[in-house]
Amino acid sequence: MLWQALAKRLAIGPQLGRRWIASSSSLAQKVAMSKFDRGEFINYDKLGDNLRIVRDKLQRPLTLSEKILYGHLDNPKDQDIIRGDSYLYLRPDRVAMQDATAQMAMLQFISSGLPRVAVPSTIHCDHLIEAQLGAAQDLQKAKDVNREVYDFLATAAAKYGVGFWKPGSGIIHQIVLENYAFPGLLLIGTDSHTPNGGGLGGVCVGVGGADAVDVMASLPWELKCPNVIGVRLTGKLSGWTSPKDVILKVADILTVAGGTGAIIEYHGPGTESISCTGMATICNMGAEVGATTSLFPFNHRMATYLRATGRGDIASLAERHQDLLVPDEGAQYDRLVEINLDELEPLVNGPFTPDLASPISKLGENAVKNDWPLEIKVSLIGSCTNSSYEDMSRSASIARQALQHGLKAKTAFTVTPGSEQIRATIARDELDKPLAEIGGVVLANACGPCIGQWNRQDVKMGEKNTIVTSYNRNFTGRNDANPATHAFVASPEIVTALSLAGDLRFNPETDFLTGADGEQFKLDSPYGDELPERGFDPGQDTYQEPPEDGSHCNVDVDPNSNRLQLLTPFHQWDGKDLVDLPILIKVHGKCTTDHISSAGPWLKYRGHLDNISNNMFITATNAENMKLNEVKSQLTGEYGAVPDTARQYKAKGVPWVVIGDSNYGEGSSREHAALEPRHLGGVAVIVRSFARIHETNLKKQGMLPLTFADPTDYDRVQPSDRVSLLGLASLTPGKPVRCVLQHSDGSAEEILLDHTMNEMQIGWFKAGSALNKMAEMFS
């Protein structure tokens, strides 16, 4: 049998290809993972069995994230477990993919030749809808413009057994929270904000599409054993302070790189004052500090949310297994952060980075001191981070107060519901009415401006301006592609209040507004219901269930399409050292995946690798001249666009490298930031440090992710250098790579480069990619 042969070749134990989530071993009561997965059951018994083996080995209390991860080990008996060091081989319960990343993931899965996915998987159409006019018009336009892509995803989902959420369903993370997340879940998702599911006590991790393909192909998922950062919450949220302020404070403390290689575990008595959707908000934005994921322990707020979303059987099952779903007494954390919610002030983070925090009482002062534009042009609430019923309810309470005084928003104001269920419910309960009456435009149930899908018309490109959002990410040009836009992130309540004043100097806790009658008034603290009193209205049915047998379904890709392109395998390594490589670009400063592969209008090419590669590094700053999208060709001596120069090298058979700074590849999980350099001839990326997901994505695509053994060597590298990577035939885990820098003046110097590749990952490099290696094993 294929899977038996595969297990033998991988030599990772007899459990390969075996699904444990639906084990028929006796559960007193079988509870389905979701209403869409009636044949797949939650198996806390198996979780407990694995943990008994692990406890016997480790002989210490376990944190909650350790319980969930180690409970999902493929082979717990033989697994090495050392935080921050060993690689874990895990069996996730399910896979979730958004439409922009699902295109490449499904193209890769098709390349595997497998007939059907091996674990419950879903595709969510949320990224390709551009915000401009309003929900109905924008959704219809997206369906028309993206018809080819949506048809491909729908038919591929049907053929290979994947659930399909149609355009207008809502944002992937809200759909997962409402339908699929549960305490103790291990889920991987092809989006960096997948950790949103930690609000329901699951370990939900953002990955690249190649990782998703491994899991859908029934291969174990590899994850470096995370460290664990504990965040102990005391006190209680009240007044203007919201769950968003907790993660804004954590970002202020940890910075954008402080969570790298770690899971953030919230605990302590303060967790009881936070709603389930509030906990999801906190976990969602943990991606902005580089954390592998974040989660909360199971409590009554989660049980209440499960019952409100029609999953009372899961709530009852979790209550009976609560010992598995909370940390052990005495569990040790690698770092402990303490936050007193009684003392926490509302925060506004930004601009240009999500870890620059200003307490609302200091925001105006900081804005004046730093010459940030004081006038707010646009206020935007919603997104996957903050679009729950509670968020909308509290924001509506601010809007009602303004209307009582005849006041409307002084800024443009947009509202993004997180899902069709949220949209329908707030419409039924008339929460959208006051938001619209102060000037709000309700956008489609989609990502929209949060990911740059915003056809903004009110300012010119390059015009300095300020926007405030309840989103999660605010890198340069992130929302509107304008590098001069100063984007600030806050809670939806604070954003709504700021929209009424139109000025960063306004503090709703202390300052007064002027009503239509000239009378001054001060806003009361926001208030609202955690969950709808009359239950949720599901709205329109937007789910396509896959047929039991999808073999009859046809999936066609037009060879002349500019939106979709079947993949061809990358070339294998030829066994030789990589010598005399030109540097395509030495990147100055922050280099997120947005800088490597821009989003916004480029999202439409996510299924066409060659076309989307024309956006590679076009917004990264060249250290040689401090310009964007202008690099010098070492073949011609002429300056040109980065993608054009890369194509020139590729056409001449000249591989190249990239030099970067710290936390390279932070931000989105998009694997195109690894696929594009590989496609255009890149062989290595050499940096001071990597963000976790991007480093893994580079490995998966057969590139060498290398770090300076001495971080100051970044300054030794000149953009005109030629780089040689030596001794690759003896590349082994933990052994540095020799690197010779040949300077343009004829001198040379040798430095050492570190890497984190294990034997399997070195095999990906030698095979040309992880997908190539999979094909070798299946052949």
C-alpha cells in the first residue's frame, strides 16, 4: 500500500497516514468536531493517552500549549521534546485556507497526485474582495472579476474533499471561531492570524501552503518545539479598556520580534473578565509579536460561546475533560509577563509598526511631538481581529450617544462585519443602524482594507495623512499602498470615538465633544452585549459541502490564464557549491512579507506564480541608494526594477542571493514571499534573523535561509559583492556554512553563516523543494 511504503521510507513510525481524531476506540459519547464533519470526532481520550506517555518522559507539569501539542504527537514514545530545540512531528486535526493562499496550496496538492485530502479542510473566500462602494456592490464586482479563481477553488474543493465557503461568507478566522474551533484543537491555517482560534482554547498556527499540503497528504506536520511565554492577567477590564488593549500592551512589551519561536499562554484570574471573542482578539494579534500562536485556558466564557453558536455538545464534553484543557499547577514558562487589567489604559499603536504604543492620554502629545498628521481622514472598524457581536455592540453604543446630540463622524467611517452571521445578526438587532447614521459605510464580509483591498480615493498617493483602525497590522502602505499614510491600531470603541472628533488629540475618557446645538458633552464608557440575547441569525447559507466522491469533478486551468498557472517542479541542487553569486538586493531596515510580495492589487495573481513574481521586493528599500524598486545589475551595470533584474539573472543562468536585516519576513504567512525569489532564480537569503513562518516557507521551497553568525557582518556586505557559499556537500544540522564575500575592490573576506535546518529540511534543499521530496517518496 502507498501509505505503508511512505511510512517505511520516512522512517518515522507506524502511525504515518493514520488519523487519530476519529478513533473508534471507545468514547462514552462521540461528539463531532463540527456540524460539517459528522464523521470526525473529538477524541480527548487519545489526547490523554499521549500525554501519559509524555508525562512519563518529562516528569514535570505541563503548560496548556504543551498539553495540546504533545497530545497531538505522531509518535509520542520516540519523540524528543526539548523546548526551543527539537522538532515535533504532529497530527493536526484540520486545515483552514483563505482564498489567496488556497490557490497555491491547492495547485501544490494537485501536483501531489493524491485523490482526496486526508484531514478535514476548508477554503474561505475573503481576501479577493476590494472595498470601494459598499457591501453589495463590492461583493458583486469581486464575483465578476474573480470568477475564474472562485470556480477553480470551488471545483478543486469538490474534487478533493474540501469544504468551500463562498465569497460573502466572512473572514476565515471568524468562520473558524464560529464553526470549527474547540478547546484542545490543533489546527493549521494558511494565514498568519490563524491564532484567532486560541480564543476557544485551541492551538491554531499560521503556516505556508506547503505545510498545509503536507497535512492534507497525511504527512506529519513539523514544528520546532516552541518556548512558552506566560502572560498572567489580574484585575478586570472596565470602562474604555477592552481586550484589544491587552494585546496592544503585550506588543508594546514584547515588540514585533519578542514572541518569535514561542507560544503565548494567557492565564490568571483576569482571564475571567474577558469574553470568548475578546480572547480571540488577543490571540489574533499575537501574530504581530511573531508568536507561533497564542491561547487561553478553557473557561465558562468559552462554554457560553460554544453553546451560543450551536455547539453545546462540545461545551459539555470540554467541561468533562477540563483537566486536559488548562495548564498544570506549577507549569513553568520561559518568560512571564504580568498585566493588571485594573491599571490598563486604552492604547493606540502606531504608526508604521504595531508595537509602538501610546496610551490614549498621551496620544495627542506624542502626535504633536512626532509630527504625525493630527487630522484623521478615515476611521475603520471590523476585520478578523475586532468584528464580533460584542465589538459592534459597544461601538454602536458610542454612535447612539453621538446621535442623541446630533453629531456625526468627522471622518470617513467604514464597518467590516467578520462573517455573514455577524452581519445578519447586527442587522436584525439594528446595531448597524446607528453606525450607518453617523456616516458609516458597511463593507462586505471580507478582509478589505485590513489587507490592502481598498480602492481609496480621498487622498493622493504620497499625501501624508492619518487613519485609525481596529485592524491588526499597520506596516507602511499596508492598508492603502500609500507609504505616507500613518495608520494607527486601536479598539473599535476608541476608533469610533476618534471618528467623532476627527483628531488624534481627542481623549474620550476626559475630553468633550460639541453637539449640533452647541452644547458640550462627554461620552459615557462603551457598553454592549457579549452575545445576542435572541441568538445568532446565520444569514444566507454560503457553504458548499464536498461530495462523498469527487472523482467526477473536473478542475481545469486554462494555459492562457493570467490568474492561474499549474506549477512545474523547481530544479534540484546540482551538488556543487554556490559561487560568485550576485546580490539582487541588500534590504535596508524592516522587510516584511508585504515588502517581499505586495498585497492589494497583486492579490489577483496569487494563483499565477510568474505573474505575481512581478511584485517581488518592489516596496523594499535598497540599502545601496535608499530607493524602492531600483537595483543595479551586476551583469550590465544598469539600474532597473528588482523583478526585471532578477529575470535578467535567471535568463543568463546566474543564481542570486538576498541580504536582509532583523526579523526578516515578519507579518503575513504568504508563501509567495518564498516562492517568488525561488521562481526568479534566488538560492539563498542571508539575514540577521528570520520570522518563523517565512523561514519555514523558504526551506519548503528549497532555498537556503541563513543567518549571520555575527550579526554585525550585515554591515560588511556591500551590495556590489559577489557571494560564495562553500562546503554545501557536507551541509549538516548545526554546522555553519562558510561564506566568502568578494568585494568590488578585489579584496575578499570570509564569514560564517548559521542555519536551523534539520536532516529532513536539508533533504528539501537537495531535492529542490519539499514538494519535490514528496514526489520522490510517492514515486
